[in-house]
Amino acid sequence: MASTKNIAIGTGRRKTAVARVFLREGSGKIVVNGKDVKDYFATQEQVRVVHQPLLVTSNDNKFDILITVQGGGLNGQAAACLHGISRALLQVDQDTHTALKANGYLTRDSRMVERKKYGQRGARRRFQFSKR
């Protein structure tokens, strides 16, 4: 590694996943929890989601990105990484704001799993009603 100085730090969240993103000068390598991004995420779609903010701002080979992500499943973690990378890129260059905002990458996706209520089978599903 050429330099280990963090240029920017961003926190991304989605469902119960939280990603801490560290942006460094480099050649476009993305490391998630000590593994390469392609090794960490199961599907190509999840890898594509993580790369989106870099492609939109045309920074795909300018930075090395170190991500620590925890909680949730792989889809939520991928979206949390996207959110964190977007926030970190915004710290480096304010001009990227319009491109990131237009694609909705700066907005935290607030959809969460609804909690299960007592007296019911699930969050909304009720027990079967029996008239007799």
C-alpha cells in the first residue's frame, strides 16, 4: 500500500447494516472486511451496487476503499456500502453532490422490517379467525 492516510470517512446504513468507509489515494481497490469486494459479496449484482457511486462520479480508479461492515444480510450491507462511499466521496469533492443526489445515493433508505406485534402471527399477519 502506497499510503494509509484516510482522505475521507463515510458512514452508510441500510436496514440493520452499518458500513464504515475509509477513502484513500490509490488505484481503485475495494476491500470489505479484509476481503476483496468480489470475494465478500455473493452476487455480481451486489458488487455492482457497491461500485455505483464511483461510476457515477467517474472516480473508479482514483481511490482505494477500505470498508468495515456489520449487521444485516449481504444485500443490506451492499446498500450500506453504497451509502457510505457516496458520503465519503462528497467529503473529498463537493462537485459530486449533484450526480450522487440525482441517483439517490445520499439518501438513507429508511425501510426497516416492521416489528412483530403481540396477539398476532407476524407484523401484520393475524392468527386464523374461527367463527365456530
